[in-house]
Amino acid sequence: MDAREWWDRLVGELTEGTEVTVYPGGAGPPVTYRATSRAEVLPGERAIRISCFMGRELEQPMTLHLDPAALAARLRELTEGAVEAFGTRRRGGLEEAYALLMLHLEETVGTARPGETHLVPSRGGFDSLREPPP
């Protein structure tokens, strides 16, 4: 996959939502629905504003400061560590790097303090900041 394909995959995952099956515990058959995600690519594809992440409403929208080229570079940086962590190497390790990137994103969204609404790539995954990067 090239930079555009990885970008499209990330945007798709952030905008399409997640499929969830609810088991009502004997009160009826299981119900499957897609958790609505709300994310939008900002003009110039320089960032993605996320309002709902993995089926969880965010108190404040968060802005992921990433573009197609930066995403591709980030995946290359994460490859060897991700291959070591997951113990597999698919598509040259980029599948593992993408999975690790999504884990880092989930962790950062889940641990951001109130007012930290800007997500920027960092050595350890992502940092959550109060102000947009310069």
C-alpha cells in the first residue's frame, strides 16, 4: 500500500464506525449495529477532527494532526518495534505498524486530560496537547 492507501484506510476506520453486537441476555435475539463515528478530514488533508472514537462519544472533538505523508513516515518508524511486539511481519511489517499506531491512538484518546484536544505524533505514539502544533 502506498501513502494514499494507508491514509484512506485510517480515514475509513475513523469515519465508518465500528460494528457492535449486543446480546440482550435472554430478552431477545442479539442485535448488531454500527456505532456511529463522527470524524472529518480537515481542508488540505492536514488533520482529522474526531468527535466519536471506537463507538465512544468524546466530550470535546479531538484533532489528529497527521497527513498522508506523515502517516506513511510514522508507519515506517513503527515497523520494527511493531513486528517485534506482534511477532509477525505482514506487508513488510506495515500491517503491524498500523495496528500499533491505532493502539497508540486509542491509548492517547483514552488518557487525554480535559482540554487536551490536539493529538500529535511523538516518539512514544501520540501526545495530547491543549494547543495545536506550530
